[in-house]
Amino acid sequence: MTTTESEPIPSRTRYERPAHPRSRGRSRVLLAGVSRRRDDLLGLNAPTIGERATGPAYVFAVLAALFYPLHQLLTRGELLLSGSMWAEMGTNYYATTQDPSLLQRLFATDAGYIPLPQRLIAFAGGTLGLPAETVPYLYTGSALVLAAVLIATVCLPVFRPVLASDGMRFVLAITLMIVPDYETRTFINFTYFAVVPAVALTALAAVQRDREVPAWAWVLPLFMLSKPGVLAVLPAMVLVAVVSRPRFRWITVVSVVAGLVQAVQLALSTSSGASLLQASDQSGLSKLVTALKYTLGFVGRLVLGPGTTLSTYPWMFAGLAVVVLSVGAALYLRSRATPLVFIGLSLVLFTMLVNGFTFSAAFTRDMALLSYPAFDRRFVVAVIGALFVVAGLVAMVVESPRTVALAQRIPRLHPARVSSMVGTAVLAIWLFLAGWTDYAAMINRPFGVPVGNVSQWQQMSPVLSSAEPVVCVPLDPFSWVYGRNCEVLTERVIPFYYAWTASDRADDGSGLELPVPREVRDAELASVGVMVRPTAGTSIVSGRAVVTDGAGRETVLSGEAELPADGGLLQFVASPTPLVDGARSLRLEFDEPVEVAALDGHDTDTTIVLWMGQPGSGE
């Protein structure tokens, strides 16, 4: 045989994996079995409510997107339109835009995690060269618009295969918009709301066998690099990806990679002491048990609602009852809404696991936080999960194949319309009876000092734009300061408990002598701020702060501001900014009758002062 003739190559020289096709076949069989089980459990082979026009769903989505900013303007309008800066909006996000490093401007951490969406918005503002006075409007406006869009997505008709009722999805969206507290809504924290479309898309991927999730779902990986709480949805995404269509599977892969990047960054920040991880004497097993107890407790408390008052173990038993009821309903009703319930429960679980291991000094074995009166940003993902649980349970009952089959036996009955009306009514009644409407009214009440009416960003923006080397800008809430070579000189504490105290009169105004704390004596004082409330029916308050150093030299700082009737911060500054080394006394002189905030209403020496300057160089 010549070399030109065709001859089979001996099998031993080939690179073969004979077991691979067989193992691949077993995987396909296993996956097919899982898919069949999924189809049976979710009732995907049963008849559903027929196709309907999509117009009403889009109308609800637009109304929800408009409702959120309108609601915020009605309840927080004065604060939102004041151009104030909130905490890290100034000290971290605006400050980072001044960094010469592009890498820092995009990927600098905040409390140990990477907040990429916020960084991109801040980067855009810095790149456009927006003046300092417009930056708060960019940050706050972006948070308002994006939060509204994120939550309103649940109203889109694409989610009808999971929750068919447009009315129920609209009520759910409105509830998700009114129950978070103000801090959760800020530019710093608005990305928590990315959990809403993440839950809806994951549930949709679980029930759609022949259609991909919408292409806009590719935004999900971006939000995995935001608040660590958003990562609570990842376990559910991974489980659903096993039986989902390819697009969601790839979205999940990219999301997991982004989540791992975030986790690594959190670990690095923890090792360097730059994260919020709290030290605790609890063992890992103890933290796990505590987190599981909190999970049951918060499931019970959130489903029963803030209007219900129980002790720890009744709440835990209520939570266990909800879990058992969810399992029973899933097995009996075989509903497409089932994923909403279990994804919601997983959000509560993983939120409590994160809190139990991160804030372990607060989430302790005594379960004290289970009775915490408000649900702040530590709980917001669990709240979102619980609301999806209830909406899912209602939908399981009114939209299950059993209910649809029963409704179709009744002549002249439109199953889709009736189930939507009943489901919407039941969900709305639960929100009212469980106390969520009262809670929303309470959590959205206007607030003043020391949380609001403190920021001096608009007043100090001309100085921020100047070449002044030392700039001190108080921010909301009290004790937060954006500084250029300036910082808070005393312990940063928000004084929630205080009393308005009339200051002593001096000539035609009023004035008082105040002691100087030791930390300020040993520093260089640049500016002071005092919480003041007008008493003479005028909103314009002016005055002077006379600072005396150890050598008897006096430095006069002046202040003037238009303050609301319930009070605000009056900052005393000078130009150029002085640095008083070793201040020994402070005398405040007001040109109008005012009251000052003091820790003890009978002792003006306890007047609350925001001391700002440069530490460590006093006598």
C-alpha cells in the first residue's frame, strides 16, 4: 500500500473521550427530567388565561413610573428641590470625581463594595464639567428616575406569564415604591431596587419554555456591582438558569462573575479594615442559626405586616406557617406564580444571612432587631421579597389552573377579568389590614434637623468652585461634612434627641458663650455650624461666631441663612478660610431672636455645634 492511499488511522493514536457522549447524554436526560418536573410543578402544560391586549399593562407601567417621582415630590419635595447633598453623595461620590485616576473614578469602593452604577453617573457629571451647585440635582434626579423605572418594570406585559393580573402587578409596584425609607431612596442606595426586576425576570425565566427573557435583562449584571444586598437574588438566578433558555443562562453567568468580583472586593476591604463588617464574639455556627431564626421571624413579621405586634417566637411560628403554606400551595395549585413565592423567600433568607455575618454585632442571638420599628436599608431586600411572596400566594390561588378550570365552567364569566379583579382587591385589602399603608404614611413624613435642612452645598458651591485651599461643607444628615483639607473635629454622631433652647439676649440680638471640646482645642478650627430655629416670625437669621485662641486673639466668623420654621443649620465662615490654632472659647451672637438645639434644654453649654477644621495641630 502506498502512502497516497487512504488508510484509517489507528484508534490508539486518536484523541478520544469515549465516555463523553455518554455522559453528555446522561446530562441531557437528567436536564429533561428536571424540566418535566418543573413543567408539572408550575402547571406549564395546563391551559392558561387567554391572550389579552398589552395596552393596559403599558399604561400601568407608565403610571407607576410617573407615580414614584410625583410621590417623592409631594412628600420630600422641599428636600429634593433644595439641592442638598446626602452623606456619601458628597464625601465619596463627588469627591471621587475629583481624583485624577480614571480607575478610581470608576471603581473606587464605598464602605468596601464597588458601586458601579453610581460611579458611572458621577463620572458622567464630572466629565461634563457640571458646576458644583448642579451636581446634587444630577445625583438625586438620576436616583428618582432610575428607581422609578426599575420598579415599574414589573408592570410590563412581558411578566403576564408569571402574574397575569395587570392590576396586581400595578398594586405591587406602587407598594414597592411607598414602603422604603428615605435613605434607601437616595443616590447612594437606590440600586437596591434592581432586586425588583431581577426577581421578576428570574421568575419569568422559570416559566418560559419557548421564549427568551427580554434583551433589556442584560442590565442585571451591572447591578451586581452595586449594593451587596442585590447579590441575594443570585442563588435563585443560578437555580433557574439550569432549566432556562440560553439568554437568561448567559445573563446569570455574567452576573455570577460580577458577584464574585464584588465578593472578592468585599473580602479585600474587610482584611484592610475598609468595610462595614462588624466584629462579634459569635461563632460561625451561631451566626448561621441566628440568621435562620431571623429569616423565619421576618417572614412572619413582614407577611403579617407592621400593624401586627407579636413577640419573637410567635413571629417565627408565623414565618414557619408561611413557608409550609407556600410549599403546600405549590404542590396542590401547580401555579406559574410559584417562582415568585420561593424567590421572595430566598431573598429574606439570604438577606438575613448577609446581615447575620456582616452586621453580627447588631443581629445578635437576642433577636432584638426583629422588633425594630422601621425597615431601613438593611431590611429593604427582605421587604421586597416578602411583598413578592404575598403577591405570588394570591396569584397562585386566583390564577392557578384549578381556579381557571373552575371559572371556565361558569357561563358568561370572563376568567381573566374576574381573577384580576379579585386578586387585585385581595392584595390591596391585605396591604391595608396588615398595616402597610399606615407604615408608608409614617415612613414618608417630612423631616427636618438633624436629618434634613443641614446641607450647605448650595451656599458653599461658589467656594467649592474657587481655589480656596480649605473648604468645609456640612451635608445632610448632621455631622457629615465634605471637606477640602477640612473634616469634622469631634465624634460624628447624629443628635436625634435634643431640645430647642432660647439663647441669651445681647443688645438687639441674642448670644451665648459655649465651651470648646478638647478635640477642638488640639486642632485648627476653620468653621462652625449650629442648629438654629427662628422665633420672631422671620426666616432670615444672621450672626457671628467669635473664636478666641489661647493667646487671646479673636477671629470672627459670620453666617446668614434663610431657615425653615422648624429650624436648620446656620454655618459660620470667613473668607479666606481661617485656621484658628488652639481655640479656647466660642461666643455666638445672633441678630434675631433664635432658639438653639441643645442636648439638655436647661443648659446652653450643651448646645450642639458642628466643629470643622484640621485635626492634630493644636497646642
